[in-house]
Amino acid sequence: MGTGEAAKRMMPKVVEVRALENHKLALRFSDGQTRVFDVEPYLGCGAFAELKKPEVFNSVKVSFDTVEWSNGVDLCPEVLYEHSKPMPEPAAKGRT
């Protein structure tokens, strides 16, 4: 078995998703990481165009270890993980 195969088997799963402004998703993965994925580049492709409608975009939910919208569009967890960026940590309260 190649290294790539092992990495795919160990790819973190999506455990929580929240729709953000500007067609971004806040994702929490099974490895504990919270990351931001930008859906904007996909909005010109087929069924993804429907995600331009706020009511459809905001319908995102976790489904089978990844995300899915009410129109049936989904993205594989590998794409979400590999093409997302770590979410910035909120500023610590009370720090000067």
C-alpha cells in the first residue's frame, strides 16, 4: 500500500459545519482542527450555482463525514480538508 493510500484512509472527517458570510464554511474535523473553506470558486460549476442563493447555501449540514446542501450538492472531505485554511484563533480575552 502506498503512502497516498494510507493518508486517504486517515483523512479527518467533518464533524461540524457552519455557513459563514461570503460563501465560506467553518468546518470542524475529527482531528480537532477548525478550518475555513471558500466555496466561491465552485459557484460557477453546474449545481453549485444554486449555492449562490442564501437559503440554499445556509442549508449546509454534515452528512456521511462530509457536507451536503438541501439541493443534494456535496463535496468530498479530502477536498474540504486539503483546500481549507486553519480558522484564526479568536483574540484571547483580557490580554493586553
